[in-house]
Amino acid sequence: MSEASLPGLYRAIVEVGQSDAMRIAQILDEAEHPQSLSVSTFDFGPGRFEISALYNTAPDRNDLQALINAAATDRSASPLRIEVVPDADWVTISQGQRGPVRAGRFLIHGSHDRGRIARNRYTIEIDADQAFGTAHHATTLGCLFVLDELAKWGRPNLVLDVGTGTGVLAIAAALAFDRAVIATDNDPVAVRIAQQNAAKAHISQSVHAFVADGLAHPKLCRLAPDLIVANILARPLYALAPAMARIIVPGGYVLLSGITESQARGTTARYSSLGFVLEKQIILDGWAALLLGHRSASTLFD
């Protein structure tokens, strides 16, 4: 039977090196031909990532391979696999082999582990879905470690999570700081999922999610956050730096991730030119999480 005649949903899978993972995931997510339902990444470590794209019709192998080749630089990608997912919950399948993840006091788990997890204040249920962020990826994990440490310093007054994805970092911040969190994403599906996850965590009143492209939204212009979290990509982080410097309160922090270890120095230099100072850097599996304070950062938390 040919791939084009298979019934059900279809999943394209490729394993790549860490330097190409985010680029390939992004190009598959943004491509119009073929157009994916969702794209997820899974950190196999060391330095290897699985990129999984879901389609409601069989994608053309040549088209997918061309997209992957355009984004790849180290040519270490595994052979592309396209498989059918008939009459099944693809979320359960994608999460089935992924156990709970601990970062400091945070414990992130999928719904399949719900009955085996002893819940406490820092336990968060997040399933793989049509948005990024289950804590299995090193970028999310690094941010969780930093948030856990910041919670020991004190509490910001207002947190802004840019590019919230599943909402895992917004939820973690709301739980750790017991403060309001504004969460934005340019994808309406991600915003809906973040709202649903906040409801599962019983903190809908603390996490306010809405659609916004970067910081270009009237509501955001009026905010004065003292902690901004942005786990996105190096290029948009570079572009957003001036806007972050404008809206962050004096003494506030930005927590940046979605950048490789090799991109960390350039990202730090960009923010340093706008009055930020690197306070902490975490490197996990070649990915960096950067905490930068704006001017008198030591005065931030109460």
C-alpha cells in the first residue's frame, strides 16, 4: 500500500542534532505545503532531538525532505519516517514513553502519569499537544530551574510570559510566586491550550493568556512587569530586546531561552547594550537559559 493511500492521521519523524532541531521544527511548523497540524520536539540527549510533525493527510516525502534539507546544517539527520496513526490518540502515543520531569521543586508530568504522581503545589500536568512546552526539552527545563531559584529570592509583582506555548512556564511562575502572570502567544491554539492547562492547575484566575505577536499589543504597552520570560528563538529574542528594555521596570529581570549555547554570547551582548547584566546562565544539552537583570536588579523582589 502506498503512503498516499493510508488511512488516518500521519506522523513524520526525523532525528537530528541539537544545532538543527529548532530550525527544522520551525520550518515544518510554518510550512504551508505540506501544512502540519502540530510539530513537537523531544530531547533524547546527548545532543539528539526527535522532531515529530502530525498531518491529517499523507505528506509528500520529497516535499518534507526538501524542507528538512533547507533547515539542516550538520547533515546528521536520520532517515525520514512517515507512519500512519489510525484511530488513536496521537497525544497519548507521543507522551507514552515520556516520564515525569523534575526541575528543582517543579514536577512536570503527562496525564498518563496522573495516578502515579503525588501532587503538591509545584506539580504541573502538561500533555504534548499542538503547542511547545512539556519540560522534556532542555530550553523549558532550564527556565524551570531558574524560576525555582528565583522563587527563593522573593516574588515579582507581575510576570509576563512571551510565547507561552502550553503555558507551562506561566503556570510554574504563578505557582511559585503566587502572583498574576500575563501569558501571550501568536498562535491562538497555543493560547487556548495554555488556558486549559492553567484551569487544570486550578490557577485560571492567576494566568491571563491572550493572542499577541511579540510585544506588539496595546495591553502589553501599558504593562510594567518586573519579570519577563521568553522561551522562543534567538532571532525574535534579538528583535524584542528594545521593547523588553522599555517595558521592564528598573531592577527587573528577563529570563531568555530557546537559544543554543553558541548563541548565548551574542544574545547577552545584545541585552547588555540595553542596560541588562547577566545574572545567571544555565546550559543543558547545548541549550542556554539566561537570566539578565536590568540595572539595579538586586532591588527587584519583595
